[in-house]
Amino acid sequence: MIDKKLIEYVASLSRLELTRDEEEMFMNQLTDILSYIEKLRKLNTEDVKPMAYPLNKSNVFREDKLCPSTSKEEILANAPAKIDAFFKVPKVIE
Amino acid sequence: MEYEVVIGLETHAELSTLTKLFCGCSTKFGVEPNTQVCPVCLGMPGVLPVMNKKAFEYSLKSALALHCEINKFTNFDRKSYYYPDLPKNYQISQNYYNLGVNGYMTIEVNGSTKKIRIHNVHLEEEAGKLIHPEEIGTNYSLVDFNRAGVPLLEIVSYPDMRGVDEVDSYMQTLRKILLYMDVSDCKMQEGSLRFEASISLREKGSDKLGNRVEIKNLNSMKAVIKAIEYEVGRQSKLLDRGETVARETRLWDAVTERSERMRSKEEAQDYRYFPEPDLLPVLIDEKWLHEIKGTIPELPLDRKLRFVEVFKLSDYDSGILTEEKVFADFFEECVKILNRPKAISNWIINDLLREVKDRKLDIHNLPIKPKQLASLIEIIEKGTISSTIAKEVFSEMIQSGKNPHAIIEEKKLAQISDESLIESIIEKVIATNPEAIEDYKKGKKNALSFLMGQVMKETKGKANPKIVNELLKGKVGV
Ligand SMILES: [Zn+2]
């Protein structure tokens, strides 16, 4: 059951600030999704193996070979705030 | 009341691959911030991570060395948490099918061995590095993502340790194993090896576990030990007063040597693991396992015990020789050439290690080869040079990388064994020191060693001491 408390909790885990309307909207949307999944649960899946991957493939690797990195300028171009070569973020410890 | 201390350790080791876990960015330490970053390790939308085979194999190798059962099917999961050092807001890790489970590592404490069980070994990606400017009043932190995506091996022990001695041995042993296998450089000062401890106390004799406290921010092995000692004191005081120990995470402060409770907000753990859809699972067959097993060298403790048994070295000497794989290898190479394990061990421990320390030599690029040390020992045993001169030759070998024969020839250091030559020197020494002869005749036995010393001085230490001694005794009439 998706209630307001759960929405608030999930939003706080994701560091999201939601308006009242948004809380209401997500509550309805997530409830719809979960009730659809409830419907799926009624199917008999006894002989069906759980599937986490859509492809029937495994063991895909790359060799430990260097590739050029992106330039510092390009990397920092999207940063909302920076100092020298660093990304600048709100203080995270006290 | 008397308590039993119950300790478990979580270890993180950065794997020493050339590139990151999911992209081709370099893992080099200490370069300019944000210069070893690309859209993959920065978690840009639409990018696809691809697993570094070497990192996976290093993890497999480590899990096998720790006697783990290997999951034939293993995959990766997203561990969701929001922190500025994590560009994707999730860390690719393993949760449901760890690479290795139910292993153990044998440690040695006060001469006896103990098995510490390993709960699991798994592979994950490193986070970036946060820098907190120290100036008071700054309201920001800085992020360097060079480290983000570096392969990180996590090794989780069971709470099988019962005191700091065992913890110390566990850390040292694990470090040595990782170094022996060349899977991590284990530099704690660079953060490539890190420990977190969980500690609880229980009444002696009880088998009920007490509330567990986790300690983070342990930057050296010394800090781990100190933090545990502090925590044991703190918990026993609480229990003595009849209070309960809160289950919490505490941060160690190496300066004040105290720990403090982490704020509950940071503590909230709800990682919502789910399979990482961008990576395919890995299936491990017997053939691959067999291949990896073949790359695991003899591990340090086994090697030490073998040195004691096979070469009849002391436990202490074997411990020093096997401390670093390089020297254990050097020792065995020497023994293969010249079967004098005791002499070789002495030279390595007393002389080679000292030179390495004094001259800060790169142990992976030693100026002396096993063959050269073996021939030096051979020369000493033949009596060509004395052991005093040998020290001089050895030091020269380290400096120049030359063969001992060449140095002895160049510097004319070969021992003088020519009796008539030695005799003439003895006569000269006696003639210039008549009082010593008098003293000797009066019964001062040490006058003989004085004369011996004079002869050695005359010959710059090159006279064969055995011959000098015999001839001298003849001259003074013993
Ligand atoms: Zn990258």
C-alpha cells in the first residue's frame, strides 16, 4: 500500500523535494503500478525461472587496456559549480 | 564483569589494474583531479559499462586464495544511495550472488594458527574522492572523480576475532596475501587498502552476541587497533553500568583518538539492491577456475612454514624472508644455485634488507641478483676473502651492480694466504712491537690478539686470519 509516508520516505532517499500535488500524483501512479504487478502475481509461474536480463548472454568482458579519458574541460562543462579542476558541491560533513 | 570481545572486519582493496572496472580510464593515483574520467565512470545517461576481465579474474583469484566457494553464476547489482562522491547515485556492487562465499583465512597468533571464516568476497566500483576545505566557514566540498570506478574488492569476515592480536594478524596476513598475488598494491596511505571493524561484547561464556558497533574512518592498521581498544573500553563501561550498547556506526578520529557516533541521517541504510541491467551475468566453469587456480602462488604463511621445515631456518628468520614475496623468491633462487640456506638467509636478512632500507632501494628492481649473492658466499667459503672484506664487497655490489669477482680483482681484496708473505709481515709487526711480546711472556694473553690486529691492519684486513693465527702462535712460542 502506497501511502503518503512511503512517498515521503522514498523521496527523501532520493533527495527529492516534492510538492503536495506531486506527492499526490506519485502516490496514484505508484499505486497503479503496484496493483498491475499484483495482477501479474496471480499468474502461475511455477516452472518459470526468474529473469533479470533480457538477453540470453553472459561473460562479456573488455581487456584491461587504456582508452583516452575525456578532457577536464569537457567533463566540467556540465558542472553547475566548480573550483579549479574540482566539482563543487554543498558541504557534506559538519 | 568479564567480557569476551567479538570482532569482524570488512576490508576494501583497490585492485591494481591499469584501467577502471567498467571503462578504459586510468587508475593512476595522485594525478590532477578529474583528468581520468569519462562519460562511463561519470554515469552519463546512455552509456554502457563493460567489465574489465582482469579485475574480475583478480577477484576470483582472491576469493580462491581465501578458500571461498565460488558461485558458478554471479552477477552485479545496483546499490542505491545518494552521496556526492557517487556520480550515478548507485554503486555497481554484488549482493545476491557474491563471487565467493564461505571461505576462511588462516592467521598466526603467538605461534599458533587460527582460521578466521570469510563471509563473502565480492567486486564493486570505487566512489570518487571528497575533499572538505579546512577553512572555517566554507559551505562546500570538492569532488574528484578520478577514483570513481576503480575496481574495489570487498572481503567480509565473520565475527571470529577475539582480540586485537588476532585483528592485527588478520590485517597483516590479508595484506600479505593480496601483495603476494599482485592483485593490489595495498598502500594504506593512498587508500588502496581500508578496514572497517564491527565490535561487540558479551559476557564470558555466553554465546549470545551483543549489539554490534561499526567503526569507520580507519586510515591505518594502527588506527584499527586503537579504535578497537577504545571501543572495548567504551562498551565495557556501558555494560558495567547496566546500560545497553546502541547499535550504531561510529567515526574514528585519529587525532583525538576517540570515536563519535555518526549522524543518523547518514546512517540510514536502505540500499534497495536490484540486478544491474547494464551488465550481463558471469558464468564460471571448471576450466576457468582451474586456470585461475594455476596463477595463485604459494601463500605467505604456507611458505614460511615450509622454509622452517625444508631449510631448517628459524621461525623468526622464515617470517622475515617471507614478509615480502620478492625476498622469499630471492632466497629460493639463491638456494637453487648454492645449497647454503642459513648463510643465504643471514645475508638477506642482515645485509640486503639493511641496504634496501638505508638506500631506499626499489625492491622490485634490486641491483643485486641471486646468482651474485650466491657467488659471494661461495667466495667466502673458499677462503678467498674474509667475512669482513665480504661486507665491503657486498656494499660495492649493491652500489655498482658488479659481480663480486670483478670487485675483488679491481680493489685487490683477495685474501692473502701466501705463508711466506704473511710471515714477513708478522716479523715486521713483532719487530716494531717488542713490548707486546714482553707482555705476552708475562702472561697477558690478549697481547696475541693485539699482534693479530696489527697484522690485519698491515694487510688491510686481507690476511687469512687462520694462517696468521697459526704462524703468530709459532713465532711467540705457544
Ligand atoms: Zn572512465
